[in-house]
Amino acid sequence: MGRLLLVGRLAVRDIRHRPAETALALLAIGAVAAVLTLGLILHGVTANPYQATRTATKGPDLVAQGPDASQVAGVTRLAGVTASSGPFASTAASLSTARYTGTAMVQGRTGTEAAVDQPSVTAGAWVRPGGVVLERAFATSLGVGVGDRITLNYKHFTVAGLAVSTAWPPYPELCETGCMIGGPELSAPAANAPDLNGRPGVIWATESDVRSISSYFGLNYVVNVTLKDPAQAAAIVNGPARIQANLTDWEDISTADALLVTDEQTVLQVGTFLIVLLALASVALLAGGRMIEQTRRVGLLKAAGGTPDLVAGLLLAEHLAIALAAAGAGLLAGWLIAPVLSSPGAGLIGTPSAPSLTLGVVGLVLAAALGVALLATLVPAIRAARTSTVSALAATSSSGARRRKRLIALSTRLPVPLLIGLRLAARRPRRSLLTMASTAVTTTSVTAVLVFHSTASLSYVSQQGIANPIIQRDSEALFAVAALLIVLAVVNAVFTGWVTAVDARRSSALTQALGATPRQLLQAQAAAQGIAALPGVIAGVPLGIALFGAASHAHTISLPSAGLLALAALGILTAVAALAVVPARAVARGSISGVLQAELA
Amino acid sequence: MSECVLRTRDLRKEFGKGDALVRAVVEVSLEVAAAETVAIMGPSGCGKSTLLHLLGGLERPSGGSIEVAGSAVDRLGERALAKLRRTAIGFVFQAFHLIDELTARENVELPALLAGRSPRVARRRATELLERVGLADRASFRPAALSGGQRQRVAVARALSNEPLVVLADEPTGNLDSAATLEVLRLFDSLRATGQTLVIVTHDSRIAATADRLISMRDGAFVDETRLTGGTRGSLGALAGLEG
């Protein structure tokens, strides 16, 4: 009881005594918890909106399409079919709005309600002669609304309404399930047919309007059916062909719907991994820094009868307490942000299932936060436990003697700041390694963002400038993750600078006493960080390109210019070096004699 | 002769190897009886502090033996050593080594809590000890708000927390001015009067003069020993030359 009180008391006082460091550790571990929470509760979030939309629109279990209406209608004679609608004539069309040109699949409908797949109108009214209804996600990307004018295959129409359907995946994934636009199944386009550019979206029009614009690409027919047992849909699609038509089952459509958030989840998963790496580096630096500051306390506790376990336990307890608080904050932040990222987009109606913090999610996030704290604190804690009591009381450092003769010989030829910087970097090889890893992660994420934007801009060009909601969402998620990674990297750089400055306080005071200027010492701190960060920056660029390629499954990757990549790398290196100066300046404020006298105490 | 609480035989401590070999403690044999105050003096680097660290189990000897209250310190494992330091030994350091974030009372409670005493018992004991060292009114002060002499008195109170068999003091007045030195000298004199066993390493002949026995060290070895039977009691201030 007494020992618990002592551990608790020392941990709490220490946390209260160092609010800035505690806040930084909270930020690092909290970021891990928040991103992990997001990733975990975003799984399956589109299931609810898809089901809601399916119910509201009498969604089909099977969709059949092909150029021969009687063949396509054969789907209605399959065993287990309970209802059907169609065949609906459809055609491909070149679309023009005030701002964009694109491609549409225009499907003919009557004024009467269909038994299967009756799109749900979310704005305006259903189709009428001269009045078409646009799939909502498509209309959102085109920036058109009810009452706007568009042309389809050079013929003018008015947008009568906007609607959603579960017979087709929403824009831009219409062809994910086989849209037969521009495919070999269609008859060859007429010689004067307009170009079909970019990914198509669905437009509903009256049957007569569809036929009036079908002269360029011919007609295609669509039949929707529901089954007694919807679970059989996939078996029918994958079974032996019984009709001459392309078949799509509702599960494929649901999967295509989920593509809207799939990439987002990939970004979050990869981001979580990178953030965990950075958080590990942050907390390890923090714990290591505290160890330097608390060396004498460790000696005192041991001299007063504290066991090595108790000394290690004290450091662990402090960081585990911070990790618990950070996990709580991260869970809350993730739960609050999740609805923003889990929006099903304009293609579906309804809201995603309220992101729920299940016991499993809470347990995993807690375990991850505690794991990060434990992993990062373990080495400093064990080192503290093993420290010789006499050395700890004298607060002397043993690992400073690792400088190698060759390094010293090399550094003597360098200008003073580089000479001191190189020795500072070499003095703590593990810390330099953490700086290198942290910089590599930052450079990797920044490079991935640059490659994404370069690749996305290529995609925008091929889409005739029409906004792609998937790219927009990916961009937002990637930006959020990259911003978090950069914040953590800044924290790491400041931590490292601070720890290095505290660690080198006495040698710096001595160097100043021997004639070095404060400016030279600050430049040396910057050089020490820069030297450690350089390999990380060099490795981070190809790693970022490789990471993007692996995570995006993109067929074509467009690399940004070498100049831009070099500029980004140079910027990161400069920032890391510059950030070391801030804490170094703060630590250097004490008088030289004060520091040198403290050494005697 | 009273019971012997601390005994060393042919104690050696060496650092480094070959040409860099340093013999910090050379064949030291010492016996300290209960209630005895032993002062060890010598020039800087003669091995005084190393000897004290060996006696308290902070350093492992290179050879010889150490016994504290019948336990062979040189053969104990880390846990057993920690237990010995909790129960049988109290340390007083030149640099005080108080924990800045804790109040004076909490600093004094620390060894008792480490020894597994209940928080209530630890608090009561800390309050008693702070009264004994004349700092009851400073119990809730942090070290930064205390003078050097007050800090060292808190450190002495902390060393007494678990009623140790022996208090080992390493240059206890080394960081203090004259007035503060007098405060600490008086405190050690009162400890001696109550029968507390003390081993004090010092440069300061005034504090050495309060001891029952004065041992001189040079180059790691004992070179002289003087018994000062009761000569200082009652005239400490005058002897130490700090009053008037």
C-alpha cells in the first residue's frame, strides 16, 4: 500500500511538474488511439446506408443487361424469382453541362412505379418528357441541380430531379459491376457519335427520350429481379450461364458502393501504422529524456532501498497512466470524428450506423496505447533499473564515451558547429536512430501525399475535370493523416532537440567556457539533428513512392517532378534542423557557471 | 565493548584494468560498534566516499568482506541489498538529493513507504522526525523553499526514517555555509547523544571533532586512527569555532 502510494505520488507529481512533456506524450499516444479508433469503427459503416437505400428503392437482387431485350428478359424465368421490372432501354450518351463534358448511361423509365428498382427521388420530381433525373452522386460531382439544363448526345434536357438507386453503384463506380458502356457488347457507334470521356454516371429519362438519343450508340436493355432467397444471387451469377445477358448480384453492387470508403480505410490503416511508429519514437525520446533528468532520483531511490523493479515500475507507471488518459481522449476523438469520415456519400440515403465503441474496439485501442507506452518506456526503464546507484547519484553518463577515434579525427577538420554537431549525434546513436526513423516516416508520408496528388490530378484530367468523390475523400483522409504525422514529427524533432540539449548541457557549458559562442552551439544542435535526419530523408522518398504504390493498388502512378520531391526533402531536413534550435535555446538560458557548479553538487 | 554493527575485513575496491587500474580502497579493516560515531578524513580522491558506498552496498567490493548487522553485504543480491538499505542503513549525501517535487514531509516519508509501512505510519514517523530536526513548521515546504542547512536536516530526518542501525554520511556539510554547518553539527551531536551509530566521511575537521573515533585515509588505506572519547560533548560550538 505504502509503495503504491509512493509510486502514485511520484508519478503524479512528476506529471504535474512537467505539463508540456505530459501534453506532448498525450498527443503522441492520443493520436495513435484516435486513428486506430477511426480505422476500427469505420469497418462496415456503409452497410447500413446501403440496406436503407435498398429498402427504400426496392433494390434488385439481380440485374441483367444486354443488347437483346428478349434474351435479357430471360432472367425473370429463373427459379426463385419473386418480382421483376424491365426490360428498360438504355443507351450511352455524351453529357454536357455548363462546366463539364462527361459520359452517362441513360436508362428509360415510365411514369408508373416499378416493382423492382424504383429509384428514390431525393430532390425535384421523377422523369417526364424532356425532364431527366440524375443519380445524386453524379449530379453532385457535376455540380448540377434541379432545373439546370444539360445536353445528352447534343439534345437538350432539363434536370427534373435527383435520385438514388441500388441497382447500380453510385458515381464514379458505375462500371465497377459492368456497365456495358463503350464495351464490345454494344453495337459499333455511329460515325458521327460524340466522344465518351471519363467515368459514366446514371441518368433516368422517359423511354421515348432514351430512344431519341440512341442513334449514336444503339440500345441496351436492363431487367431487375428480386429472389425468394437473395443469398442465392451470387450463385446464379457465378453458376452456369442460363441466359444471354450480363448478370450482376446485389452483393457486388454493395461492395462497389463500399469502394467510396475502402480507400479511406486503407489510408487510415497505413496512417495508423506510421503514426504508431512515430508515437513510439516520441514516447521513447520522452522517456529517455526524463531518465536523463531523473538520474539522481533513481540513485536516491536505490540508496534509500528501492529495488530495481520499483525504479523501473515508477517510470512505467507514469507513462502507462499517460497512455490510459491518451487512450480515453483518442477513443473520444475517434468516435466524434468517425461520422464525418463514415458519411456514405451522395449515392446512398440514410446515415451510417452510429459508430459504436464496442468493448472489442475499446480493448484494442487501450491495448495499443498501453503497448506503445510500454514498448517505448521499457528500454529506459530497464536502463534505469540497471544503472549503478553511485553513477546515478553523481549523474554521470557512461555512454558518452562511445565516440570513435576515427570520428574525432574526421570532425577536427570541420567548422566548429559541424564538429560539435557530429560529436553530439555520435554520442547517442540510439537517439540518432530514432531521429532518422522519425524523419523517414515523415518524408514517407509527405512523399505519398505528393504522389497521390500527382496521380489524382492525372485522374482528374481523364475525368474531364469532374470531381471524383473517392479521390476527394481519399485526399481528405490522406491530408488528415499526413497533418497528424507532421505534427507528431514536429513534436519528435522538438523532443529530440530538447533531450540532446539537456543531455549536452554540461559539455555545452564547458565548450562555452573554452570559447565557443552560443550561436555556434545552437548551430551545432541543428547540425546534430540534421546529420541524424539526413539518411531518413533519403530513405523516405523511395519509401513514400513504394508505400503509395502498395496501398493504392493504382494501375498508373504519376510521380511528381524530381524538383518538387527534392524541395520537399530539403524542406523536411531544414525544418528538423531548425526545430532543434528552439529547445536548445531554452536549455542554454542557464548561466555557464551555474551548470558547471551543479556538476560539483 | 558494545555490539559490533558494521565490520569490514581486508576490503578492496579497484576500478579499471592494466595501466588504468585505480586502487580506490586498499585492504581496509574496520569495526564500528553500536552507538559509536566514526569520522573518516582524508584528502580528495583518497577513497573515503568509495568506502562509504561499499559499506552501504552501493558498490560491490573487489575483495574482502563487509558485514552489516551480521549480513554479508558483499554476498547479497540486488533485492537483498535494497532490503538492507531500507532497514539497516540511512544515507546522508553532500548534495542532499531531496526530490524537488515532494514536500519536506513527503521526502522524509519516502524510505518508510519504500519499506512497506502504511501511509499513516509513514506520515506519523515523518512528522516526529521533522520535529526532532526542528523543521516541523517547514513540513509542507518543497526543497526549493528551504535553506541549505534546512535541506540537509530534512535529508538527515529521511535517513532516520526506518530507524537504521547505522547512518552513513558523505560530506554532510560540504555544501553548507558556516551557519548551516553549525545546524547540522548540532543535529549530528544530538544523534550521537541518542545512541545512533554514525559513520561520517568528511573533509571538515570540525565535524570530525564530534566523533568518538577519527580515522585518516590516504591512497585508499587507513593510515591513522585516533579515539576522541567524549571530548566534544557540551562544547561543540566552541570547539568547532563557529560561534561568537
